[in-house]
Amino acid sequence: MNSLDDKVYDLRGLKCPLPVLKTEKRLRSMPSGAILTVETSDPLAIIDVPHFCNENGHTLLSSDKTDGGHRFAIRKA
């Protein structure tokens, strides 16, 4: 496991709405400006995560397709 993997919040295997709910909970415990990288396998996350960021003022830094789903980098508002 490399150092990037250590910083990834692995939510693969969870179905909507759990990836967004767990992302929201994790962000609440982080300081403003912190970056959270989330990995999901839920096909709806490509819609839900950007919408969540937009609604809550967080910045979606990247959205990348992975072998098993998507990886999102989010900067907390």
C-alpha cells in the first residue's frame, strides 16, 4: 500500500446514499481547507458527490474514473 492509498477514504461497496452520508460525516471532523479523497463503487456517486459539494460549499477538486468506480478529491469549505 502506498502513501496515497493511506489518505483515501474507501467507500467502495456502499450504495446510495451511504457514500455521501459517510463523506459528510468525515468532512465534519476535518478542519476547513482540508482535502478528503473518497473512492466509491456506487454508479450514482458521479451525480451525488458533485451535488453534495455544490450544495454544501465544498470544492470538488477532481473526479476520476477508477477500475471499480470513481475517486473524488474534495476540499472542505
